[in-house]
Amino acid sequence: MTPSPETCKRLTEYLGECWHEPIGTRVSEWHGPLTKCSCGMVECPKVNLLFSTSADLFTVYGKMVERGEWLEFIDWIDETQDIPLEQNGDGHAWLFCLAAPDQIGERMEMASAWLKERGK
Ligand SMILES: [Zn+2]
């Protein structure tokens, strides 16, 4: 499962990075119509994170730790998710997709839902 664009945008902004998407066109006398990016650049070469790798997962979780929000996130999972953390040992293997890398997108949707719920 690949996270939705909405989730990718929310997580990108949570990481404090710019989300890149075309927001209009600027006509240049020399180059003709050029695409303007939401980050402010014209003909922006940057690509957005897709939040589909273990590295992305660790980056998002790491940001929660850095901001002191990790335990709040864990409590939220415990209260809202159908998968008890007692399963798979202490739940870390499940949370970090250690045995199921194909579920990284689902964990990222979960992180996004948590952010959305708390209005961030
Ligand atoms: Zn950009």
C-alpha cells in the first residue's frame, strides 16, 4: 500500500520540509511558460517523499521522539487501533514493520491520522 498524497503532504510538513506541487504557470520571455512550485521555485526539480521505505518510517517516528510526542502517539495507537501492542512481543516489531515491510504505508497512514486528529 502506498500512502495517499494527502498523507505524504501532511507527513512532509510534520518533518518541517516543503511540499512540492505545481501551483501555476509563469511566462518567461525567453523560455515560455514555466511551472511554478508550491515551494516558490520555478521549474522545481525536487521530488516529494513517498513514505514507503523503512528509512521514511524511522524519519517520521524519529521526529515524534524529537518533539516529545512519541508516547502520545503510542497511547493513541493503543486506544484507536485494532492491533494490540502486546502481539508480536512488545508490539515494536509490528509498529516498525520488521516482519512486514509491505505494511509501511499503512503505518504512515496511521501516523497521518494521528496528526489529523490532533489538528496538526
Ligand atoms: Zn518545489
